[in-house]
Amino acid sequence: MALGQTLELLSTVQLGTTNIAIIWQTGAPDGDAAPEQDALKGSLYIRTDATDDESPLFLKVDENGSDDDWVAVFVDKAQDSGGLSLLTYLEMATDNKIRFRSSSNFIHSTGVGEILIQASGTVTIGDGTNASVFTDGTLTMDGSATITPPSIPLPIALGGGDAEILSFNGAPSIDLDTDGDVVYASFDVPNNWDADTDMTLVLMVGNEIAEDDGDDVSITCQVRGYADGDTMSDAGQTVACTLNLTGGDEAINVVNRVTGTIDYDEATYPIAAGDTVVIKAAVNLGGAGECTGPLHVVAWWVEYTADRLGD
């Protein structure tokens, strides 16, 4: 049945003997002008030119003769798409919380400048695939979300090999002056390694004499991860750390960054979380396309991708 006109009201309606009013007109309420100023708290104002899907209803909550006396009433309007927009801020008073599904999941301001987000399970920040996930205070990274790769320093010290520790321009270094010189190092796989990406072995190598353009720094490593109860062996996956010296890098006393990739899932010698990893590094000198040496390792370390803070 069509809506028929049975009563037409052309101006503000006053309810009862007090000035509780129903007001309708264009524009937002003008709190310091009649009839909005004269209306008591609890009065209603209907904005007839409200934007589509915006609440047209205002409620008077104070009597200070200002526009702030009137606040827009939030309308929960179900829509197929687009959602709703809150065009002002929602402020929670002291000790009040915004809860989700249960009393265990909420956002709360614990004090000035402090916000607490609490959940009985996890708090995820991101798109659900690439995200930072907090579980009981532990941060993990999912998908492509990562933390800037940290590193594990390796010692400049003898570890059972036949190389020597010498000074190279005032810096302690591992001296590699004979083809096949060996040096060992080991490290524990950090707990915050993401467990499914390769690690990078980095050596800062200085050359004591000027090499020929195109010669390679070549260090061949055997890398083996040992878990508790594993049998020790001299074998391991082969990691080639090489750098072609060109463009001035072959000049005397130049330190170059030389890298190799430690394959975390190499078929025979994979690396797993919790392993102690042993590195046996042997220098290759004097062969075709190789440096003649001596070479000096002034620093070396392992870089890895972390998926959470701390180790």
C-alpha cells in the first residue's frame, strides 16, 4: 500500500510540556540558533539533505549552545558491498574496551599513550598471507614478510686447519698462502632462522699482491650440519665462494666481498634448525684463472633470513 498523507507537519514538533523536539531541515544542526539551541537534551534532528548512506539523524547530548551539542547517530546499514564509513572518531573512555567475538579478544588503552591488543590466540597484521603474527608475545613473519637479514660472525682463529693467523695491514687475518690451505669454523643455527631459505657465507678477502685482471678468488667449502646424535664426518655439501677480480679489484691490498650459498635443503647434507654447522674452507691458488695469493680473510660471517625477532 502506498504511503498516504494523513498528517502534515511543517515545522518543529515539540513533545510534552518541555522543549524535547523533533527538528528537520537541510544542513547540519546549528547549535547556537533556534530551534536547535532551545531544544533540550534528547531532542532529535533529521537532516533532509544527508548524503546517500550517511546517517541523517542527530541527537542532542548537551546544552551549551554550540554545534557540538548535536552528534550524528550511527546507523548500522547492511549493504552487499562498500561497507560503512564512520566520519568521526570513536573514543573509548578509561577502562573501556573494543571487544571481538569474546571477552578474550580486545583493544584497550591502558594509559595515556599506551594501547594493548590482546587475543586468546594470535594477532595478525597484514593481508593474511604476508603478515606479522604475534602469538603469546612471539613475533613470526609469514609469506614474503621478513626482517632485515641478520648475520652470524665467524671467528678469525685457527680451527684445526693449516692456515695461519697473521696481520694484514694492521688487521688480524686468516693467511691463505698455499694452495689447499684449510681453516675451520662452526656456528649454531639461530632459532629465528626462517628454516626454509638458503644462507649466505660471506668472506672479506684481501690480496697481498696485485693479481691479473680476470683472476678469481676461489675458496671451496664443505658445509655440514650436525643434530644431536649425528655421527661426525669430514664430508658435507660443497659451497663455492668465488669472485672474479676485474675493474681494479685485483689491485694490491684491496679487500673484496666473496660469497657462497649454503643450500638449506641440499639432498645429502641439508641444514636444519637446531643444527651445529661446521665449515671446512680450503683456498684454491695458482690454477688457471685463480689468484696466486697470498690471500687474507679479514672477516667472515653467515647471513640468513629471520622470521621473528630474537633468537
